[in-house]
Amino acid sequence: MTNRRAIRPHPYHEGRNRTYAQPVDQAEPVRTPASWVVVGLDNGGTSNNATVLDATGQFLVDHLVENPSLVQEGPESAVDALADAFRNILELTSTPITLVRAVGLDTPGPASATGVISSKGSTNFNQVSWHGFDIRGALEGKLGLPVIYNNDANAAALYAHHRHFGAEAMKRSSVAAIVGTGLGGGVVESGRVVSGAAGMAGELGHVQIPLHGVLESDQPMPACNCGFEGDVESVASLTGIKNNLLPYWLSRFPDHPLAAEPIGKAAKLLRGYGEKEDPLALAVFGQQARAIGKLFTIAANFTDPDAYLLGGGVVEAAPHFRQWFLNTVREATELRREQQAVASFALVADLDMAGARGAAVAALEQMQPR
Ligand SMILES: [Zn+2]
């Protein structure tokens, strides 16, 4: 009755199967009495994803295990749903609750360093009852276990760092840019997320960058939803493509097939054109890659990390296209010779479990002596 899929032979080995939690064959626990675990819970707009990480750094779950998050029903239902996800993942991995030392939780931001949702709410937490709600404290009260909080971008960056460096992770530093609807990411120093005084460190998307060498001379200044102009997200995100880059480039390629599509749909279709080396698509993605290179140049002068990591939709693209994108980022990142000798650039794939896994890594780090 062993469910081998639920047992992880190697840390950070990835499975791709998306599974909704339901009663399945139980994993046979093989543990010494001294072993303990942490649970990672990733809270999203529609579902929670859960994982278990043991004290030796092995994940006990190799696939997505999701439950409805009930975020739209308000904080009370959502905290209950997180507690359900917690119990469910313990059941699925045959982990006794007595072995759990802490829980890592991540949610979309903006939220404070201690997991208090912004007083203005956010896209996921738009009900008034969410505004200023202490989701970390509420879950901690419900479970009776320490809950360690990170925003989802920082959790993903932490996971990307550990996946990239493996056993060396606690000695290394990285900056991760994750290109999606927005531009997320984070800064990791000696294996730990830099969260900042107010929890707002690593908001890489809203770093304003020099646009010389990124934009064309007649291109309008790109605007971001945050109110800034010319920040990284205003160029290097799906929202930036839709609002800023694609409208401009379609004016340069008026006969392009995407000109006939609604702009939101056209933005999503663009990657497929990029993979076919369509000139308009390469112009747009080239601008995105150079914008990320400008961000990494700032990082090089600010924290001088061991690794520059790149994740998100572009990493799921065809291999020749994602390699071209990474190379363009690297060429646009101005490193000194000493930095070039030690720094690495890498794509971090399989980020669908990154939130839960990064949250779990943060909880494990918190429970281990520095
Ligand atoms: Zn912004």
C-alpha cells in the first residue's frame, strides 16, 4: 500500500502532475523517532497548495496538492480552508501532527512582514473584511503551531535559490526575477529572504530603471499600475506587454496578425510568435530582457549576488527561445570582470509548487539555528 509518488527520493526533484487532493493510498512513513517536519501552505486566489518538508530538507510531496482557498468568502472561511489544507497534507503523507514543528505560509501581497494584509486590500483580498487582516496570526491561533509568513514572490525566490544552489544554498546569495502578470521576485542573502523592515524588500517590479537602451526614441514612457513610470514591471510583465509595449509595437507593424485581436488576447498570444522568431514579438521580448538586465545591473551594484535567477512564463517557452531570452538578459547586465568570474545566470523552471515549497523552506530555516 505504498504510494511511491508521495515519497520524495531527492530534494528539489520536480514532478509535473497537478492533483486535487482526495483520499488516496497512504504513504508509508519511514522515519526515525528524532525526525520532524514543517508544512508549507501557499494561499492563492482560487486554491491552496500544500507540501511537507522534513528536517533533512526532503520534500515528502512531489506534485501539486490543491484545495479550494475560499478567499472570496472572506477571512474566516479562508483560514478554515488553510487549516483543512494543513490536515489534508498530513493525512496524504501519513505525517503525525506531533512531528510538525512549524508552518510556512505565503500569500500574494501586499502584506506586512508579519502577514497582515494591506489596509487597502489587494487583488486577491478585495473584501473589506480582509483589509488589515492578520492572516498569519489567525492561522497560528487556529493550528496552535508557529506560522512563518512570506509574500508569494519572496517564497518563490527562496525556493528558486534553494533549487539552484542545493546543498550550497545557505552560503550563497541570489536575486530572482519572475515574469508573470506582474514582475515578482526577491532577494536572498546567505540562503534567507531579505524581507525588510516593513516586509517590502525585494519588490523588484517597482524598481525604476534607466530606459536608455531599452525603449525606442519615439516610444511613450511606460506606466505601471503602482503609479510609477518606467519601473521594471511596466516593461517586463504581461501587464506591461498589454498596456505599454504591444500598443506601441503594433503601431510599427500595423499589418501584424495580432493587430486584429483584442489587446489582452494578443498579449497572451505573443510568446507563441516569439518562439517562431516573429520580428514584432522579438522586439517586445528583447525590450523585456533588457529591462531585466538593467534591474540586474542595479542588483550587481547593490548586493552583488552569486546568481541572477529568471523564472515565470518565459521559462516555460521553447528551449531556443528561453535561452535567447536569458542570453539577452545576461548581455544587458553590466558586470565588472570580477563579478563575471563568479556570478551565474540561470532559468528556474517548474515554479508551480514554488510558493508552498518556498514557504516550507522559510519555516525550516526559522526552526534551525543560524
Ligand atoms: Zn510599479
